[in-house]
Amino acid sequence: MRKSFILHIDSLSILEKMPDEMAGKFIKILNQYNKTGEVPDMDFALEMAVEPFLNQFKRDNDKYKKTVQRNREKGSLGGRPKVL
């Protein structure tokens, strides 16, 4: 399991348009998704705001898994060559 996730500042401009209560729910949903992979029930407006972030998290996670696999394969070949 990853220990962190990325929130791009330019994507968070949506927070400025949300009431404080909704912004809090928004952040909690993103956190819960990244911890458990589960998405709670939410109203349509919040779902519309959250969905692009969840899609980005999925893309980031796929990219991370590919990097881990590539590094694992390279490591099994002996890793970085020794400098003489």
C-alpha cells in the first residue's frame, strides 16, 4: 500500500467554490478512498467534484504499480552496475 497520494493545486480550485461542510466531506472522501479503495455514498454534486480525482488516483496507482514492477525486474537482474 502506498503511503501518500498527490493532490494537484490547480485541481483543488473547486474547494474555493464549496461550502466548508462540503469541502470537509470532499477531503474525507479522497482520504478514505486512498486508504481503503472504497467510495461512500454521496450526493450528486459531491460525486461530480470527486470523480475526476478518483480517476486521477487510479491512473497514478497504475503508473506506480508499473514502476514498482519495472524496478523489481531490474533488481532481480542485479541492480545498478558497480562502478569500478
